[in-house]
Amino acid sequence: MKFLKLFIVFFICSLTLQAQYTDNDFSRVYNKINSQKIYQLDRSADNYFKDSIEIVEISQLLQFLNSFMNQELKLNGRGSFNFGGNESDLNSLFRVGVGASIDKGLYPFELDFSTGIQTIIQNGVFQENLSDIDISVDFHPIVPKIDAKNDGLWLENYVFIKRFNDAFLGIEQRYEVGGGFTFNFFNSKLTKAGNENETALNSKPTYNVYGEDLIRCLETCFKTKNILSLTSTETETISYTRERYLRANKKKYSKLRLAMLVGLHYEIEKAQAQNIVRLNGRDTLLQQSFDATNLLRWQIRPTIKWQPKDGYTFRLYPYLKLPLGNMYDTVVEDGNVDKRFDYFLDLHSSFDIAVEKNFSIRIFYRLLYDNAPKRAFIKQEDATYVLLEGQTKHSAFGVSLNFGF
């Protein structure tokens, strides 16, 4: 519980540190400029042309950034479905997989919610064998000043809550809560859409308040009368939103992302072991339930995300989870000992192909490997023992159809 409280405090402090310019600040500037429809300009004045440009260009810039804010802050959703089956006169076996995800934001905060269920229907009986529910918040704790050489994308923090079960591995319920750090490398080469977005923004001038004048810069800089009465704080808000756009664009459309995730989480698990063992001279299917366990684990996850062009994305996320402290799981019974290095591998890989704007095809493969599953020594009639151990490996692969909303 102390661990969870520390992460909540850490998360709130990080949000506070980044709140120098908020979405509401930009909305106030946008509404102020957008609500003013009539401007008193002296046509005979030397600065008439520059003042007119100022009004038009700032309005265009704010419209551009407002569209970006609305796009980033809205809820984006995705659903998926996959199906396969086998049937004969005596037996039937069908597999159904459904999933949904919702995300909001991109930089400096991102909220993700995802859920997936895979079910087997054998001879009319439903068996849920794999399910995930995952809620996470990612945020960049370092937001550099405007025009800084370092964009701050290299470091990201995350907190998450997850529920997981896998009938193949005997995991009836597993709950995880935790957080950590992600160290990122985003390639500066962008996809076509990313380059177009960057070019569109760079074609619009930047502004800064100097006394009662406004400094307008594109290829060259010049002073113009501050017709819109922008304060230095308001121009900084516009500049920050502009910078935020460029960083979010790089994060989304970079052709290559390499990263390393490092974190801690608290795990509560209820599991069982099921396997065929040689018991009393006969192959016997045994099943045994175990009491719930809880422990603190740390995890690392190398990350590869590659999108050579718009609409094509390859992801490889191998999670390696290890206990904090004793690295071995030992089972002892009447002098019999089974000692194993305790690690859990959860590898996600996928390749997405966009067919249309809101429709895509995904080829996926997931590998789950438990090197120290639940185990117990079973006593035989001759007073010797055999080892019952749960399943160690589960692979899931297939093709899913995904639609956005």
C-alpha cells in the first residue's frame, strides 16, 4: 500500500510541475482573439499592411493549433474482432477474440485504456482462457523551454493498473499496480504525414511581445503594432502550444522509436497447476489450486516501434518481470527441493496495415512464458514424490480486423 501511495504522490507532483501552460490557457487566448470581429485600422498609417497581416496570420495560427488541440484531446477508440473454428459431426471448437481500446492525449500526457478477451467455445461450452484489462497514464516529466535543443521526449513516466488471467497457464486472476520510467529515442525522420504537419506549422510565423509592439518572425522579423493587445503571457501560451504540436507530431510520426521501460509493480495472483504426471505408475491428469500470493516485482521492456510509411506499423514489446529481492522460487516437501529462477516473460508483437482511415488489419503474436509456475510435490503410494508443475508456455497468434471510432 505504501508503494501505491508513493506513486500517486509522484504522479500528482509531476502533473503540477508541468502545468505552466494548460489547455485552458490556450482556450482563453483562442476565444479572446476569435471573439473580436472588428478592428479599427488607419489605412493611411505606415503599418497598416503589417497590422492587417498580423490579424490574419494570428487567426490562422490559432485556428491551426485549435484544430490540433481538439484532435489530441478527444477520445479516440478502436475495436477488434477475430474468429476461427473447427467442426465435425461429433465435436465443435470455435475461438473468438474481441478487444477495445480508448486513448486520449499524446504530449505531454496520454491516457490509455485497453481490454481484450479470447474465448474458446467447445461443444457449446464457453471457456474464457485469456483476458486483459489495462489502464495507464504516461507523461513527460521534463517539458523544456520553448525552442530548447532538447525536446524532452527522451524521458517518460507511467503509472498503470492491470487485471489479467490466462487459463492455459493456470492464472485465474492477477492484479498489478505500479509505475516507472521509459527512456526513449525517437528518430528525427518522419513519415509523409508528419513532414506535412511540420511544414504546415513552420509556414506560419512566430510572435513575441516587445513593450507595446509585437515581433513577428518567419523568414525575417519585424515590429508591428499589437492590435490584438496580446500580453507576454498570452504569446508564450501560443508559443508553448506551437512547441507542443511539434513534439506531439514527432512522437506520433517518427519512423523509428527505440525505448527501454523500467518500473516496479505490486502483484496479487490466484493460480492453479494442472498437468499430466506419472503417478503410481499411471499417467494421471492432476490439478491443484494454491492460495493467493502477493509480492513486489520489477520489470524491464525493450521497445521497438517501426513505421516505414503511413499506415504500416510494427511493434515489439517484450516485458520481463522479476521479483524484487529473492530471485528464486523454491518448493520444499519432505526433503524434496525444486528451485527455479523466477521470471515471467510477456512478449507482444504486431504488424498493423491501415486499409482505410478507420479500418486496419493486424497480424499479432503473443508469447507468455512462466519459468517458475505453481508447483507441488505429490506423494505416491510407495511414499515417494512426483512433481506437479503448472504450464510454462502459452502462445497466441492470429489476424484481427480493427475499426476506429
